[in-house]
Amino acid sequence: MTHTKDMLAEELRRVGLSNMADRAATGYYHDFLSPLDFPEMALLDELRGEIEKCIEPSRQTEMMRLSMRCMTGEFDATAEESEDWAKSPEGQETFGKLLGEGKMSVNAVRKIIEK
């Protein structure tokens, strides 16, 4: 299965936003891989800026469509990507900080989320 960061990068390239696509391919706009606190907001803000700068109506329309797809969650992290992050050292550290506990299993995280 294709990672959502790669799906987003492909779509950004399709509408001619190669610089944003390059960042997307590194996970810059991804829910769990991004160094940003609110990667989706940054993505949408940058897309809006590109739409405003664009003078080609058909390309502008394609960028607006992509923006709407982002807003509806099409490129949000999948459950599998979420679980991978929860198992990662960063995920474990984050849960430990949030819950004041040591290493947590994915099942323990699921139980907390399901409550």
C-alpha cells in the first residue's frame, strides 16, 4: 500500500507544485512524520498561497480541488501509519509524556483511545 505522504506528493506534482511535493515526500505535511505542530494547516495555507499566485484558471481549479481533498482527509494518516508511529520510539516517548508512564503497547494505546 502506498504511504499517504507519497500519495500527497504525487498529487502535488500533478498540479505542478514540485517544491511542495518534495517536502511532502519527506513527510513534512504528514500527521506523524512532520516536524510541524499542525502540518495540515501549513499544507492548506501553502496551497492557498499557490492558488492566489496562479494565473492559469484550469491549474488554479486543480489546486483548489486538491485543497478540498486535503480538507476532507484524503491524505490523513491511515490506521496502519498511526499504529506504526505508536510503536516507534517517538510515539512511545510521546505517550509516556502524556500519560506519565513508561513504554506502552499498541493494545494499551488502543484501549485508551477507545475510551
